[in-house]
Amino acid sequence: MIQLGVSLYPEQETIHEIEDYLKLAKQYGFTKVFTSLFSVEGSNEDIIRYFKGLTEVAHKYDMEVYGDCNARFFMQVGASPDDLSVFKEIGIDVLRLDLMFNDERDVKIVNNKEGLGVQLNASLVPAVKHIIELGGDKKRIIGSYNFYPLRNTGAGSEDVYETNQFFKNEGMKTQIFITSTEKGTHGPWPVSDGLPTIEMHRDMPIGLQVRHMVALGADELIIGNAFASEKELKEVADTMKQIYVYGEDKPFYFPGIRDQIPIGDIERVPLTIETVDDLSDPEKDLLFVFNKHNVSEYTHTIIRSRWGRFDFRFTPIVPRSCDKEYFELGDVVILNDNVEHYKGEVHIVVKPIRNDRTLNYVGRIKAEEMFLLDYLKYQVNFGFIEAH
């Protein structure tokens, strides 16, 4: 399951604001805190005092603290690749290297004796590969993306998807930033225009950002700016309930099929559908109750969810008339009683297909979510949310 986190910048926030925010975030399922260590000016004593205050409150609410640092900060606080004890003293659980040394020092930091987890810049895949080749312990590494305060400078979705695949193939997790769209939020720098990793998220509702990240295969999501509103925290929590569902096993699933159909705890990509007004009860159940939608082999014409035909094989799906000659990209259809062997299958149209009266038109994916269809590949689970 994706882990959730918030960001805090204690040089700009009071300890009371920090505690109130973490208490609220915990209520909505957040378990991690990100902070930028090198954005604070002052003596070593000031810096340690700043961040000890933050980590003590975070640990009070059972939250893991990620501290972002660079080489200058290392030298400033007297740390070295052989001695990370100052970070332990501060209360940091995971150390993020904003920029790596690009030599054996990175390996020493990853394999540190203090037992700290280490985040490496996920955008620098060749450098991460080099650290692994030199003996860095993959079990301690998390790939962490940058956030981008300046509009139009953020990452593209395909770059993130490819990078996530590298980390997954190596058995490592990735952490990435989403953004609050509240006015007046802040990060470490004097820019207030969102703090996402992916540029298209800058003005996107936060729940849709989360669903996109599931499609991209991220493991941990951090809200980069502070403070997200309670409405946004709740929206994230509600989205998580839509993503993680349970698929009930059935006695008539025979061997072979049971290995393919989603059963048990399922992670899925939820899609908002604008439905027609006259949905039948079986159609409503297929869209909003049936939790086993799973992409079949080929998606060049339709995104096909086959498994409804097993659960609904004895349930009538009465054909309904539709004046469309062709179904188009984003249309959602259910096979009806005119094609009995396949009735109950749910298809999302990718390329225009003729309306041959075997398909009941049940609705259409919301226009602003069409991009999610690009990530529905073979064996990816998906589901539907009713538009309101």
C-alpha cells in the first residue's frame, strides 16, 4: 500500500502549528514527514534545536522523518560519510541526499552504521546504479524525486514511469511529491505556486494526483508544500479507500482462472465515470460493486475487463437502445444478453467501434481523467467512481 506523508519547514512554522498539522495528518492516515535541513540559517546549535523540535513532535505521532541535506550541510554540522551521528541526534530516520558525492562516500552513507535509511535522487539513475555497483545496499535505498517550485519546470509522466520501473526491478521503493493547491502554501523557498514532482499536477485536484501516482507505480507520496487543508487531507484519505478494495473469492472460479482474477486485497486505478440516467441494477453492480476489473492482454481497441462474465453469467443484462453509431474513446460499455457467452464484460473504448447492439452504453470517463487510460496495461486493476 502507498505510504503518505506531509512536509514541514520549522524555520517558517511555530511548534504549535507543526503539532496541530501532524495531529490532523495522522487522523487521515499520514505516517511520514519530509523536511529540508539545508534551508535553515544559523549556528549548528540553532539548526539542531530547530529540527529536534520537529522530530520530537513527529515521533510523538508515530511518524517517520525524512531529512533532505546536501554536501554543504554535511560540512556545516560536522557530519561525514563515516559518521552520521549528528542526524541520529537530531532524530532523522531517513537521510535524503539532494546531490550525491558520486564516489565511494555515497556507499559509506548508504551502508551507514547508524542504521539510517537513505534516499537517493531518483532523477539521477546512472548515479544510483553506480552506487549499487560499488556495493551500496539496495535494501537501504529509496529513490526520491525532486519537487519543483517554479512553474513549467516539473517532470513529465513518462519519465517518472520509466524511472519507477527501474527502481521496482531493482527491488527499491520510490518517493515522490504531490502538491496542495491551497493559496498561500509554502515550501523551503519564497515561491508559492505548488510543489509537485510532475508538472501536470500543479493545478490538479489532489485526489486525482494520488490516483495518477498509483498508475505510475509510486510507493510513497509526500505533499510537498505546507499546509495542506483538512479538505485535501480528507480527499487523499477518501481516494485511498477507492484505490484499495477487496475482491471476494467465489467457489466457481476454477483453477487457472483463479490465478488471474483479482482476489483479496487489491490496488486499482479508479476512474470517474459520468453514467447514463437509466442504468439497471446489474449494470450499477458491475460498475460500482464488482471489484475485479483487470486489463486483458491487448488494449489497442478496447480496455477489456473479462471477469464480470463469471459473476454475472446467470444475471440478465437486458439490451438497451443507444443512438450512437460508433462508440468513441472513453466510452464505457457492458456486454448484454445478445452475446450470452460474454455478457457481463466491461469494456472501455480506446478506438471507435461500431454499435452492434451487443453493447450497452453505460457512461463515459470524465474528460480530465482520460490520460489515466494510457496506464491501463495488461493485468493492471481498475475500477469506477460515480461522478457527482
